[in-house]
Amino acid sequence: MGAGHAHKLYRHGHSPVHDLPPHCKIAAVFCFVLVVVSTPREAMWAFGLYAALLAAVAVVARVPAGFLLKRLVVEVPFVAFALLMPFVVPGEQTSVLGVSVSVPGLWGAWNVLAKATLGVAASVLLASTTELRAVLLGLQRLKLPPLLVQIASFMIRYGDVVTDEMRRMSIARRSRGFEARGVRHWRVLAASAGALFIRSYERGERVHLAMVSRGYTGAMPVIDEATATRAQWAYAAALPALALAVCLLGWTL
């Protein structure tokens, strides 16, 4: 899969979390999210413990709180949706700060907001401690369908290429005195988008032809074999195991 590919979410470090094999971290985060989703919404204390567990992981991984909080902005659509629920979900009404809201809507908003925030935070921690190339190797190790892994690999590899092409086209337009200021400039932007699509499609055909000429038959060779010891699996399983204990208490108390 070539050289390591850094991304904006990744934070370089040498913590115990960084050093875990990628498939261990992916499995741990996946299981943690499943446990969080399975927790009854009424057990509000349980979500506080989940947040504490993630905070402990962030401390071990040496990921600053500010870095993590900035990346949580991606969940703003979920927040907006959750804030609307008390006003649109039918059911018993109650008053909050003088405003009449739905009780089922409040519970639904809390459920969406709490679980989405924890899920996004866990994903951000995974991305902060794992390079994209390592994530793909981990998915491959977890036996994800090879075609999906290849699609993700190509998308990551050529996302920067297409973005750079867009930047060059924008510079070319500005060097000719063009600046989009209103609806009348949409035609030029649409033509640029069409040209970008054609260039990307042609580049993809050239890349595929080059791969076939070098022996590509539908499967990428595995260069690095990601392995994990029992101790590493146990270390990674600590997060979902503790979360599972909290979830079971949430259902029984």
C-alpha cells in the first residue's frame, strides 16, 4: 500500500495505544460502540463512565483534550437533530425553562446526543493513534472484503491527488482574473467541475491500465503482515470489557 499516509486526525506519538496493532484497536472501538449503543438511555450514569473510560484512553495515548474536542465538531449535524427532537416528537409534555417540550423527545435527544458523542470520540481516538495505511492493514487483517479495502485504499490514495488538481484549477481561474461572486459565475464553476470529473476519470483509467500491465488481477499484494500477541489483544480488550461491565450494570440496576 505504499508509504505511510498521514492525515489531519492522526497525532504522531509513541504511546502504548499508538503501538497496538491496528486490527486490535479497530475491533476494540467497534465492540465499545456496540456496547454503548446497547446501553439503556435511562442509565445516564453509565454514559458518564463511558466518557471517563475514553478520557483514560486519551491520557494513555497522550491525546490532548483540546485536540479531541476540536475533532468532535464533526457531530454537529447529530446535535442539531437532537435539539429538534423535543419539539417534534409527540407524547407527554413537560416544561423546561418555560418552554413546553416532549418527554419522549427529551429522552430521544439525550439518547442520540450521548451515544453519538461517545461513538465519534472513540472514532477520533482511533484515528488520532492510527495512520490510514495501518487502518487499511487492520481492516484487511480482520477479513473485511478485499474489494472494499481496495476501494478505501484508492479513495485515500487519490483523494489528495484530486484535491491538488482542484487547487491548480482554482489558481488557473484566479490568474485569469476570475472570482466567483454570484449566480452568474455558476456556469464557469460547473464547467470546472465537469473538467475535474473527466480528468479524474481519465487518470483512473491510466492507473488501472498501468496496474494491469504490472500483473494486477483484482487483489493487492500484502506487503506488511499485521500480527498481535495475546497480551496486545488483552490490552485492547480492556476498553470494551470495562464498558460491557458498565452496560450490564445499567440493565440490572
